[in-house]
Amino acid sequence: MERRSLLRAAVLGGTTAALGGSLWRGAAYAAPAQPGTGPYGALGSPDANGIRLPSGFTSRVIARSGQTVPGTSYTWHNAPDGGACYADGTGWIYVSNSEINPGGGVSAVKFSSTGAITGAYRILSNTRTNCAGGKTPWNTWLSCEEVSLGYVYETDPWGVNAAVRRDAMGRFKHEAAAADPVRRVIYLTEDETNGRFYRFIPTTWGNLSSGTLQVMVAGSGTSGSFSWADIPDPDGSPTTTRTQVSGSKSFNGGEGCYYANDTVWFTTKGDNRVWQLNLTNNTYELAYDDSLVSSGTAPLTGVDNITGSSSGDLFVAEDGGNMEICVITPSDVIAPFLRIDGQSGSEITGPAFSPDGRRLYFSSQRGTSGSSTGGITYEVTGPFRV
């Protein structure tokens, strides 16, 4: 991972050799993250909400599926999934997808500067299996349908402007999206066992009504160089987008996606990997792979949603596993940040930080019941590195 300054030397035949020229560049990929002591220390005993947290952190329940959000008359949606936060004056808003079909959609909770809930409302309705998505630099939420020939919907977190379906972003089993303001593109993951990694280039940055959908082209390895190729038919019919371009790289179950500092990370649940694309030199590598943990038990399995903090830490949520959010530090150490006890039939979804980076929001999609009607949305507050 290029977040650290030193590259490992290539290990050949049990000896270490520093390589030069093109051979060195081909070998100069950092090793995937390894287990170690995280920046926040060990997890404590379960709190009143069943969440194990490091010292100094506390949790509270923000909303429960089928129940009114505290302090409001709005009923929270079932199966809460992907989410994001938006500054709102001195307060903020957290948006959350609903991964049900039919119905789907997105809800929002509004907070004051002290974190008190001041409102809750619907910003998208009558869609299908809204799983993850992504925040745009112009403060809209891209909600993605995780169904065959699914769409991306652009929504207003304030609920003022009507949601708009963005057909130009392609029809496939959408999962997550991440905006790159430098290259003025939106990256997109696809939740298929042979899914692809895409980018959408809007004709005009800030307007997603038209543009070009491209797919990543690369070899079959876990590191190397990559390029982009246009998708001839973004509507995915009769030929699926993932099979239209020869040489496009296949990924096993694309999930979360996050951009920062000329780098985009995305996860694949089929092989428990976190991938890293280094956008300044068009190379890719593994930031984490549970099968490449050098010793002990892999701390992160069921790899799913991903977000990051201003400190450079990545936070990766588990779908199953042992219901943890793990942190991957800039020094390539991975460790559990929190664990939810007693909810083995669920998954952790929608991790997102408040604008000041001091509160982390996420959901347990099926809660203690194991049903989509049992979702619980949480807030964790504490001394996050910012």
C-alpha cells in the first residue's frame, strides 16, 4: 500500500534482494495489512447495546426498524444498509439505504450541533434492494440498486429535491460508489461473482445525466497495471456490462468503495479482500487478504462496506464474520475496532463519520432477530484519530 513511505524488498528464494529498473517496479508492491495492535487498544466488555468498544468510546442506538426515530414521528426503514454523513449548518445528516425489495429507498436522520436528533424523513421511495452507494462532492447521495439491471439514484439528503434516476451510470447489480474530484469520475462496484470495477465520467462534472461508463482492464493477478475501456452498451441488455469488454478484470463480489488522496479502495466479499488502486500511476494491489495473514487468525472476514477517516485509517465492516468493524492503519496494521455481540445472523452496514470525524454511524442490518425488520442503527462517539 502506498500510504506508507517504504516499500518492501522482493523476497526471492528465501533471500532478500533490492531490485532495480523495471523488475523492481514490478515487485515494489507493499505487503497486504497484517494483524497487530490497533491505534485504539483492546476491545472491552459488551456495553448495554451489546457492543465491545475500546476504552473511551461509547455507543447509542439512533433508530430501530419499524419503530419511530426518537424525538420524531418517522418510522425507520427495514434492513438499513449503506450510508453517509453531510454537514448541515452546525449539525449534520446521516442517510441510510433500505435493502428490501420491493420498497427499498433511503431515509435520513438530522442532528443538532450537540448530536441531538432533530428530524427524520424519507428521501427515496419505491426502488429495489438499495444496498450501498456514495456521497458526491456536491452533497448528494448516490443510492445503488443491488439487483440485476439495477439503477443508480441521485438523492437529496435534505429531502427538498426529488430523487433522479441516473441511467447513464449503467444498469447492473450496483453496490457502492465513490467520487474522485481530481479526475472528475465516479467509481462503481458490482456485486456479482464475476463482477467488474467501473468508473463513470460525467459529460459535465456535477451533472450525472450524461457521460461515459468505463470498465477496468487488467491482468488476472493481484497486482499490476490497469487501464480503462468504454462500455459499448451501458444499459446492459441484451449483453451484461461485465461481459462486453474483452480483458476487463473480474472481481469476486464487489462491495464497498472509498476514495481519498489519489487512491480508491474497494472490497470483494467472495475472497475477503480489500483492493487498492493507485491512481497516480495506474497500478493496483491488495491492501488486505485474509488468506495472506502471516500468523494467527485473520481479524477481518466477511469483508463488506468500507470508509475512512481524515487520519488515513480505513474502517471495514463485516457481513457475518464475528460482526466487527476493523481498522487498517496507514502503517498496514489491521485490528478490530468494535464488535457486536449476540447478532450473528446480521451484518454491519453503512459506516460513516460525522463531518468533524468524532462520531461513527453504522447499522446492524438484521439486529438480534436475524430479520430485515430487526435492523438497528448506531452511533459511536469517542477519541477518533482526526
